[in-house]
Amino acid sequence: MTTNQNNLTTSWGAPVGDNQNSMTAGSRGPTLIQDVHLLEKLAHFNRERVPERVVHAKGAGAHGYFEVTNDVSTYTKANFLSEVGKRTPLFVRFSTVAGENGSADSVRDPRGFAVKFYTEEGNYDLVGNNTPVFFIRDAIKFPDFIHTQKRHPVTHLKNPDAVWDFWSLSPESLHQVTILMSDRGIPATYRHMHGFGSHTFKWVNAEGEGVWIKYHFKTEQGIKNLTEEVGTKIAGENPDYHTQDLFEAIEKGDFPAWKLYVQIMPLEDADTYHFDPFDVTKVWSQKDYPLIEVGRMVLNRNPENYFAEVEQATFSPGTLVPGIEPSPDKMLQGRLFAYADAHRYRVGANHNSLPINRPKAEVHNYQRDGQMRFDNNGGGSVYYEPNSFGGPAESPENKTTAYPVSGAADSSAYDQNDHYTQAGDLYRLLSEEERTRLVSNIVGSMKQVTKDDIKLRQIQHFYQADPEYGKRVAEGLNLSVPQEV
Ligand code: NDP
């Protein structure tokens, strides 16, 4: 007899005779090892989790589309941006950064803003945050930085000493710390925040001419934030507040949308701009490089299965398509390796074959075998290159553009160290009420630091950004106001 639709089966498809009682010797046991259905059920359950992401573990995702609204083909040959009205399907994952998979959504933390465009020329991942800058600008500091955001090795508690010690010793973090501690440090929902590519990328047109660009997704829902008090209350009452909000908004047809803009810098400006435009702790002033509209992203479909889509989605800044290239940004260069490597470890070497990651474009290459290779593995097709059997071959017109470099191979520091002007510009852009909340959020966090020398070192940085900023934090902490430096 064949199994019918309603038959419970094992993973090898055989009907299960009893799913309520394990097989025992006599009604009181012990249990028999020959109950392979029981063994398989317990063993599979033990393996239900893949390692959570070291960062960005807690997230929510949605499907949608991107539609081009402005002709940018003079700047990039990227096919999905080639004409006004062109639509490309996409998948987005929003996330917090430091917390574990079950942690609360409404905490003060940057938010991940990762977009996978399923273009006709392969997938393009834009893996950014809801902030235009980052805490550090060299990937070599990333593991240390993240250790300070995670738990103490003895107490297993978050550790404000480590957080502020690292920031105070890494003043390039000041701009991002100011954004994080400002109202925008706790978005009201994932729908009410902007997204940024953060790094500089290169766009290349059909003539092979390049420009440097930065991406800005502007929320059409408007910016809305939670105060520290409300965020803390919600974290206790509903730790999945943002996850629930996104799912329910889409479920009821209230589809969130973002306008995508780019700032465009001619390649030659990079040598003469008043700071290193590849430094991810800096923004390019919009007065120098105004926003140019590109298109609109709409999220209109919830995942059908959280694990298969949101948890197994693998984004990498190196997942690029012709017309979009990396910049020398040292943080981006590290991420080009680290993201794909994390997915090989977390999901497996064939992660790009999973349904959520599989390109809509056809894949032709010579990768074979590996764990969980579940398609036909290339069948009998030619499995090496070069070959004389008509296997897929490179297309030289799709080479990335040449980029001249010079200088000694060395462990070099950035040659510019103004960590203060832009953090100060942001402080000065805030209203009095926003400044009061910024200082209160900082004081609330720094009050927990046990060493005054850490606090004083950090206050000096705030002071250098803007003397008023430093004085107000010092006063809030009952510490001496710094002298002119
Ligand atoms: P502009 O006045 O041209 O741009 C100011 C930018 O600041 C706008 O993008 C605005 O975004 C954003 N902004 C406004 N209020 C806040 C806030 N409370 N928290 C965070 N961002 C806010 O000036 P500049 O381009 O010369 O930049 C001045 C400062 O603005 C920078 O030092 C930087 O800290 C901040 N900023 C700059 C961005 C850029 O790409 N140039 C991007 C984001 C921030 P919105 O329209 O959504 O309010």
C-alpha cells in the first residue's frame, strides 16, 4: 500500500505506525534502540538550530520589489537600474546587532538594513545599517569592538566598562556613538528608519567610466523613534515588538516603502576632498554631493517560513553585479571576506543554492560537491576550466574596472584623524530637546562605568566635538568639565 496524503511519515518517507508511544520492552520499558523513528525524531530535534549570527542575530524579513524611478544609466550599467519603471524582486532583513536571537527589539543599537536584489544578472546584496557611518574604520578592530558589545566572560552580563573603554580609546567611534545615543538610536519600528549602504561603492557605466557613490534609503513612513524609557518598557512587555510590527503591517496591506537615493562623487574628487571619502566613520556632506533619486523599494509579502527565509538568508557586501564595485574602504574590504565566510560556517558552503539565496539568474560554474549539495551538482557537464567542451567561460566585458594604487605594503593608519567635526556638526544640528535627550542617554549609560578615567577620556572627546556637548555630559556625571584642549 502506498502512503497517502494524511499519513505521517519518517524523513525517508515511510509511514509511521505510532507517534505517541515509544517502543519498549514491556509496557514499563526500558526503551528499545530499534525504535528508529524515535531515534531519528530526537536526533533531528537536536540539530534544529544552525549557529546564530555572531552579530545581527535577531532579525525580521520581508519580500518586495524595487522600481527604478530615475534614469541613472549614465552612472551605472547595472542591469536592474537600466530603465525607469524596471522592477526587481528583493528580500530584506532588518536586525539589531549586539543581542542574541531571542533578545529584545526595542534596545539602543544600530539596525541592520540588508537588501538582496534578485537581478537578471545575479544577486546584488546591499548590506547596510540604519546609520550612515560606523564605529570603526578598519576591519582589524571589528572582533575587539564586538567583544565589548557582547557579554563579559565571567559574569555573562553586558559590560558598560568595556563599551566605553573601547569607544574612549577609539575616538573614530564618536560620530556613530553620537547617532546611537541620539533619538535615532531606538527606531519606533523597522518601518520608521532610514537605511544606508554606509560604505563608499563604485558605480561603472557601459563605457567603463566610474564614480564613487553612497546609498541612502529614506523611509516613506517618516522617522519615528522611541525614547529610552518607552524602549525599555516595550523591551519588557514585548521583546518582539519590531518583528511583530513589520509582519502585521504587511499582513494587513500597509506596505512599507523607502526611496533610494545616491550621492555621487567624481573619481578624481577622492584625492582632493577634505577628508578620505572611503573612511566609513564620515558622511559626505549633502551640500557637496546632493542626493540623487534612484528608485523605490516596497515590502509587500511576508515570509512563508521564518527559518527557510529569514534565518537562512545570507547577505554579503561582496555579492555584486556588473556595474557595481567595491571601494578601497578598509572596513568594506574586511566585510567582503567576513560575511561570505560567516555563511559558509553558519549555513554551509552551498548556502547560495538554498531557495532564499538562489539567484533568479541562471548559475553556470565549476563549483561541485560539498555538504548539502541538493541539486543535480552539475550532472555530467564539464567540471573544469579551461576546457574544449563548450563549458561556460568568462566574459571580459564584465571584468571589474582597473584601479591604480601606489604606496608601500604596510600596516598603515588612516592619514586623517578629525573624529570631531562631523560629530560636532550632528550635535549642532539637533534641537535643544534632542540635545537634552542625547546627553541624558549618554549619562544614563556612562553612569554604569566604574572607572572615572574612562569617563573623563570619553568626555574629552565629546568636548572636542563641541564644548557644550562635553560640558553637559560632564555635568550629568558630576565630573569636572574639561579645560580647552
Ligand atoms: P545636511 O544638513 O545636508 O544633512 C543633514 C542630514 O542629517 C540629513 O540627511 C538628515 O536626514 C540628517 N539628520 C537630521 N536630523 C538628524 C538626527 N537627529 N540624527 C541623525 N541624522 C539627522 O548636512 P551635512 O550633509 O553637512 O551633514 C551634517 C551632519 O548630519 C553630519 O555630520 C552627520 O552627522 C549628519 N548626517 C549626514 C548625512 C549625510 O549623508 N550627509 C546623513 C545622515 C546624517 P533627514 O532628512 O532624514 O532628517
